[in-house]
Amino acid sequence: MAVFTALTRADAAGFLTQFSLGELTALEGIASGIENTNYFLDTTQGRYVLTIFERLDFKQLPFYLELMRHLARRGLPVPAPQENRSGALMSEIRGKPAAIVTRLSGRAVREPSAAHCALVGDMLARMHRAGADFPLFQPHLRGIGWWKDSVPRLEPHVPDEIFHELADELILQDTFFRSSRFERLPQGPIHADLFRDNVLMVQQDSCDAIGGVIDFYFAGCSILLFDLAVTVNDWCIDAATGAFDSPRAQALLDAYHAVRPLTDDEHECWRTVLRAAALRFWISRLADLHLPRPAHLLTPHDPTHFERMLRERATVKSLPWVSAG
């Protein structure tokens, strides 16, 4: 968990003068996430989240903010970026790009049920369908290019057997990403980080419903199947082993398939893409542990979780798939 840029109330109040969102009433640092600095920001007109971008630059940010606005305008429960007085979605504070988005209600579910997983599968498929006509393109910045850059930098910090395991999997994935089969898979904007803490549940008619999908700042354009694999790898597993919980996985996959039917090519590539999703987060957690950035609050996640998961995805005999597929 991290806060890289500390703000005072005076800093936030001054920043707010760039917007027509009322006057500051409360400011609270959000102790979650390891990429950007986030604050809950309340004003006389509403409740918002202020994000200061620590790695993304002014050229990269329009993709994320416009994607969120695109999805919000189609009725999906995602944060709506707020324009400043000049009509821009981006502003600047402490020399860094920043944005204000609406704060959504709800809470993250730590131990999801099959019903929760079905809600998430349905939502992810609806996001993919709604993003089909999104006009901007930006590569997934934590995709294969980033993996190929990061693994060599980890070599001095990890045991030889771990480095060779990472390198071997990277070679397998690089071959897949360059293949004609990869090119045939459905592609578009993906969230790429739809973990449990990025989905907020609310109560509607005594039942849980999704109140918000947050943190789009790992989004990019890639195969839609990767987004599904990232999501299933977090929502539908036994935390101790990384193995799939079959009822939850089946519920999520069937709900997704009902909205955006998965293809035969996607079925054939499912194991490889599940491995890719595990590799991506194993690499990033190793980097957070061994190559950290200074922060006011920083608690790296355990990389061995995805190390176990990658091995399980590579060796398990059968994998969950849609009931009708």
C-alpha cells in the first residue's frame, strides 16, 4: 500500500480551485494500491477521489480517463472523470498529472461466493462489449514488453532457479504473443486488474450488486481473454494454493459467456493465457519487493502467491471452462 505524494488540506484546496466542484470539506489518504497516490476528497458538492499519477504521464493518461468516461456514459458503474474549468480531464499538482473522479459506493468482498463471481463475470463481459467502439488505442503497458524489460532486472535479486523459471515462462509467452493464433483472439480495451479490491458491492433489494468498478490505470488494449484470466485467477481460487474453486469459476465463466460468447480459439488458448496472467503479477510483485520506489506507506504483496499459481496453471490436468463451450 502506498502514498507517494503527501498533500496537505491547503494543497488540496488550492488544487480544487481549478474545478467547479465546491469547497474542500475533507481529505483522507487511501492506503491501497502501489502505483498511484489516491485521496478521498469531499467537497460541498459531492464525494470524489483525487489521483496523482506517479508513473503515467500526460501523453498516456487520456486513454484511461476517456475510457472511464466512455464506459460511464454507457451506464456502467465506473468512476466518472471530472472536467476542470478548462474542460480538461487532466490537471497538475506538484508537477505531476492528476485527476478527480466520482467516488463510488460499496465495499470490496474478501471472500466471494459463486453469486458474487457471476456478477463479476457479467460485468466484465458488459465492459468488453461497451468498449468495442472505444476509439482510442494504447498498448497494455504492463504487457509482454514490460515483462521482457523487468525479468532481466530481477536476476540479481532472486535465486537462480526462480530466474530460470521466469525466463522459461517468458519465452513461452513471447512465442504465443507473436503467433497467428494470438492475432485471431478478440481484442479491445481491457481493465487488466479486476481483482477483488477493485469491485465494490452494494445491497439492492436485500441482494448484493456491483456498485462500482474502480482503478482503470492498468488498462490497455490487448486480448479480452487476458482480462478474463486475470479476473478468474483472483476471484475463483483457494487462497492457500492458487487452485481453482470450481463452483466460483464456473459461475463467473458462464455469466461472462452469456453476455459475450467465448470462441473456440479462446478455449484453445485458455491455459496459456491463465499462465500469462499469473506471470504478469508474479513479475510485478517481485519488482515491488526487490525494486521498490520511495513511499510514505508501502507494503509489497507476497510474490509467492502467483509463483504457486503459475505452476498450478501449467500442471493441473483440467481447467474450468464455460458449461456450453
